[in-house]
Amino acid sequence: MNQTTTFPELRAARAQLPEPVGFVPTMGYLHEGHLSLARRAREECASVVVSIFVNPTQFAPTEDLDAYPRDLERDLRLLEEIGVDLVWTPTPEVMYPEGFQTWVTVEELTQVLEGASRPTHFRGVTTVVAKLFNGVQPQKAYFGQKDAQQAVVIQRMVKDLNFPVEIIVCPIVREPDGLAMSSRNTYLNPDERQAATVLYRSLTAAAEAFAAGERDADRLRAIVRDMVDAEPLADLEYISCAHPETLQELDGEVERALLSMAVRVGKTRLIDNFLVMNHAFSP
């Protein structure tokens, strides 16, 4: 497994890789969710590239950039075991050299949900992903459904800017009790960790109601809200029942929807989502 840092090193190593190339962008401190993306890329592509870069431009000044967990040695060992061909570990100076002033912005899709709560977040995400795509030049790139809005935004950027990259969105990987795997789960103390299961439990309750025939968007949101409100350690930031592609909030009867949420458990901000769809519905 090769490891590179600079753009010239990356391009030299990339030129030696058999096509097609699958790419998994990460911020490191890898868990099974990340590894499942790399395994999927390994199954589908001749070569696999993974980036590890804690991107400072997607963190607001009040967020946890300095505290974000890091363990590069462990990450590299896990990726080598999977059979990843190349790991790119750029530094902030490589990605944002002195004088950097160019940004990629997806407009409407980033104004809602996570974008409403974190207004500078997606500009950082789309800019860094554009730079990562330009560096790696993959045919396929793999993202997790846990960051559902991010996946929709990246798909829009790729379409609008004509990147020759197929975006593959892979299922959420969960702990046995349903909590979506996240590097930030390590911030939770034991009581908070138990309380954090309310995200999965409340979304499950709404999805079960949908499967049983409940189609009212407000009622689906209320099911989640009521369960989270009943958990003393959880503070609901938002609950959304939105169109899966436009991310616009839905009213009245829905046939398919992205149920998504952000919840603070203690000082830790967690997100999760379910896609619900009437199987009789044909878009």
C-alpha cells in the first residue's frame, strides 16, 4: 500500500494504478462505516484510493476541529488489511496553500437541514471534495448514507460541474443497538451512549408507522420529536421529513421521504436518517 501527501506524489502514484479507480474520501479515525465503503470499492474497482484529511474549512470556529479524533497509524493498518492500493494524507497547507481564495458552492440544497444549522459547512465540503476528485481522478467515489444531505449535495455538484465520477451511496452501518457509526460517538460517556440510541429508536418508530399506513408528514415528524423529547439527555436540534432529492420539507401525505435529524446528546452532536418509501409508489 502506497502513501502520499503532496499533489505531485499523488499524481505519480495514481498514474501507476489500473483502471477503474474507486475513491473513498474520509477524515480518518476509521470505523466499520468507512471500511465498508473501502470494501465496496475493492469489490467493484481495479484500484482503491482512500484519502484521510480532517478538513478545517467544514468546521465552524465553535466546532470540534482540534478535538476531532485522529489515529493515522491505526487507520493505515486497517486500510492495508482491506487491500487499499493508495492512501492520500494531505496537510492543510497542501490543500489550502497561502493565498487560497476559490470556493465551490452548491446553492439551494445547502440552505436547509445541516446547512441551516452549520451555514459554512457545505462550502468546505464541496470545495475539498472537488479538490480531492481533481487529485485522485476516480471513476467511482463512495459515500455513506449517514451523511444523507452531503451525498445529495455532492451528487448535485458532480452533475452541475460535469465531473466524470459516479457517486455510489452505501447503506448506514450501525452498532448492534442501532446507533449509526460515527467517529464522534467516542465523545459520549456511558450514560450519553445509551441515550444516543434514541435517534435510531425514534426513526424506527416513524418508519414503522409509515409502513403501517401513516403518511402525514407532520405526524411522522411528531413521532420522532416526542420520543426524543422524552429522553432527558437528548436535545433535538431538528427533525425533517423532506423530499429525498430536493430536500424540501414535505406537507400532508407523503409517498417517499427522507426522515433526518440532528440531536445533541451532552456536548456531542449526532445525525441520523431513514429513507421511507411506499413500495406501491413508482416515481
